[in-house]
Amino acid sequence: MTTTESTPNAFQNARTLLKEIQEKFAVFGDFLPLAIGIDKQLIALMPDVSRKSLRTALGIHTNSLRYLKGMEKATARFNLDGTQAAEVTEEHRAHATTTLKERFKKNAEQRKTQRQAEEAQRKADEAERQRAEKLNQLAAKFSRKN
């Protein structure tokens, strides 16, 4: 099996694992800022979990819009049991803000490109409609004279 064939399956396994973790632990379900080293806490409680799937699941979770929005204003990080672990540093809040701004900018650019493509298609369709209408008018004009 090649890497490209296994990647979607691994990603799907990570998504399934993330859903399980979100249901099991409120800090994940509520998208609270996670304690540094939360992966070690998870592995201690779930030793059969693949570390690679866990890393991927944590990456999906911590890069989600809800998590990043929470990190922007957060002051504390939390352990799996919901107890406060440490403070969220200004550097981590700034990283969340920067990541969100970049994501919003990228999405805005994609929407702008989509709108431009739709407008170009609309203009091309209108030009084609006008061309067809003129051809029909010419055909009607010359067919009446014969």
C-alpha cells in the first residue's frame, strides 16, 4: 500500500479518535485551551491508542476554528480532568490570533477569486447569448428575403 492510499484512512482514524476524545473529556468537547503535554495524559489513560493517530487528532483539534478562537482570549490551560494547569502565554494567544487572521484572509481571497470566476462566466454566458441572438436575427432577416 502506498503512502497516498493510507493517508486518508489514517486521517479518518484520527477524526474518529478525536470524536471519541471530545465525547470522553469535557476540555476537548468545550474546546478549552489544553495543558502542554496533554498527549502524555491521554496516552496514560488510553495506552492502546496509536501515537501517530493521537498526534493527528490533536493537530486537527488545536487548529480548529473554535479552539483558536478560544485561545485568543484564554488565560488558563486545562488538564483532562478540567483542573487548571498553567497560564496561556501572550505568545500563544498571539499565535492563535495570527493563525486566525491568515485563515480569514485566505478564505476571503478564495471567495474573491470565486466571485471573479462567476462574474467572468456570467459575462461569457451573456456574450454567447447576444451572439446567438444576433445570429438568429440575421438568419431570420435573410430567410424572409428568399
